[in-house]
Amino acid sequence: MEDGWGDTHFFIKKEDKMYKYFCGIDVAKNSFSVAIIDQNNIVIKTLTVKMNKEGFEKLLHTLTYMKNEVVVGMESSGSYHINLFHFLTKRGFNVIIINPLIVNNYNKLSLRKCKTDEKDATTIAKVILLEKDRIKNNYPLEIREIARERESFCYQIAKIKTEIKRLVHILFPEITPYVFSKSILNLLYFYPSAHSIANASPEKIKKLLKRKITLSPEKIISLAKNSIGIKNTAFEIVLKTQINTLFATKDTCDKITKSLINIAKNKFSEEIDILTSIKGIDTISAVHFLAEIGNIKNFSSYKKIIAYAGIDPIVYKSGEYEGKSKISKKGNRHLRRVLWIMGVSVSLYNPHFRTYFMKKRREGKPYKMAIMCVIHKLIRTIYSMLINKTHFISPEEDLCQNSS
């Protein structure tokens, strides 16, 4: 179980502390089950209590006498485990979060098809016992919540834009290439079809455009008069609603982005500075990356980050048969997303990574596979930079500095 801790696949470093008891907690919405085992893998206590203050206090009473000798583990279960996690950590207990996939894999080792909450709690305790040499408290950072909220808004914006584009293609297809200009969106909110724009005056259109764009009011009216778009009240109402929603969603996303960057700079100021020294990585990408990995020292090597992101290769090979190689996707999808964005960006704008990308393309690798090679190289680079606290210097620049 090399990469099985934390939110998805976190590497756990060994601590000096020795534990005598291992407590597994299986969390549900309204209750949680507890199993405590000793060093000999013997169950010494089990209980199931309600997810309320009384249940929390009962667990606390059970654990108090072994406080300095117990490590508590629970699965990452959406939001249900968060309150209990904070309750125990505030009282000085060492609590770790375990990927449910790991517990499920341990359950599969049993030949008996039996699943109960107490059995799952016991399995969690046994997982901790077996991996006790690599235990470390690594609960996800609060900044991760904000980063993922921003990511959610970005997905919403992309979805709304797709719907707007579909509607504009029906109502005024000729304006589609310019549709996501703020001025054009503002115009379409008041005149949501080619038919309505064709009957408007250039003065009114100019007033709604607010700023200069490549299309003049006269050109827009000309396009509208010759448009193949239809006149349909229902589509027009939906388009206006979608445009209004887009403006509101983007405004909220901008506020979240501003807050996220401010909070991240207070916590990761040096790390952000290091990451953005790589041409092609901007502040927001750096913040999302750091929000997902937390402290770089949680990873013993760059390979752990690759596994954590789920971009480690899987090869199917049996006898003479060798299947297609692909990435595992069993890691943190949020980190995988930001790594893809960073990989594409450095392949375009960073000469060092661009050269590497083109080399892989010349070797015959498809576009996505070449980008994935760049991402692996980028992770190796970032890991070394963050561990050693150094800024990016391309080999070409380093050669020039040494020669001078």
C-alpha cells in the first residue's frame, strides 16, 4: 500500500511516536462505528454511537485513558467525517484520513462476503496497524475548500457558455465568433436575436457596446439583416437568462478567486513565488496546485505526487499479450486537472518544456501523451524546486550563467 493515505494517495512519513492502540472509525450520516485494536491485532473495544454531541463525548470517554498511545483513522466520507475529525484533533488526538479505496482493497482480502459498519471500522484499525511505520496527520488544508469551490464555479461558467453558444447559433449564428466579448453579451441581453438587432438603430447599439470592438454598430446591423437566424421568443428568453446567469456567476467567481489568492499568499507566499518563476505557470494555477498537495514534505519523492494525481501509468501485460498503456486516474482529480492546465501552458509558453514537448511529438507520441510526458517532467522539476527552495532556471540560462 505505497500510496494510500490522505485524500486519495498520500505518502505517510514515519513519526518517532510509538502507538499501542489503533482506532478505526466508520462514519455515516447519522452515526459512526468505532473499533479499537491493540498491537497484537486483537479487538479490545467496539461501539456504535449517534453523530451528535452525546456520541462524540462517549467516544472521547472511551479514548481518554489511551490518548497519548492511540492513533485514530477514519475514511474520507464527503463532509460527514469533518466535524468528528475537528472534535478529536482539537483535543490533542492524532487523527488521519484514509482513502476509502484502500479500506475497500483490504476488505477484498477476506474470503467472507460480509459488510457491516463495525467490520469496516475494524478494517480501518487494521490498516493503521499494518501501516503504523508511515503514519502522519495530514488532513486537507482549509484552503483546498476554497480552491475547489472556485473550480466548481469555473465548470459552471464553461457549461453556461456552451449553452449561450448553442442559443446564439440558433438566433444569430453570424455573431457567434464574437459572442463572449462582454460588449456583445451585453448587446445580446437587450437584443437577443438577429431580428431584434436588425430593427435597432446604430446609436442604441453603440451605447450598449460600451467599449470599442472589432465590429462596428453598422457591421453588426448588416450581419443581422442578412442573418439566417430564426426569431423565436422562447429561445430569446432563455438566452437572456443564461447571459444574466453568466454575469452573476463570473462576478462571484472573481470574488472567490481574489479571496483564494489573498489567503494562499499568506500561507504559501514563497512557494507561489517559486512556482511562478516557471514561465507558463500563473498565480492561480500555482495556488490550485499548492491547495491540493499542501506541504511538499508530505511526499518522499516526485513519484508520490504522480501517484497522488492518478497520472501514474498502468500497463496490461500477460504472456505475449501487451495491452495499451494508460494513466490510472485513481488519484486526486482536482490535482490532475490543474496539472493538465499547467502542462499545456508550459508546452506553449516555456521554451524549455516546449522543446521537450516537440521532441516527444517527433518521436511519434500523440498530443495527449506528449503533454503527459511534459507533466511528468514538470512534476520532477517542481518537486526539486520546492524541496530545495530554488527558482526555475532553464538549462540554457544556467549554461549562459556558468560560461560568464
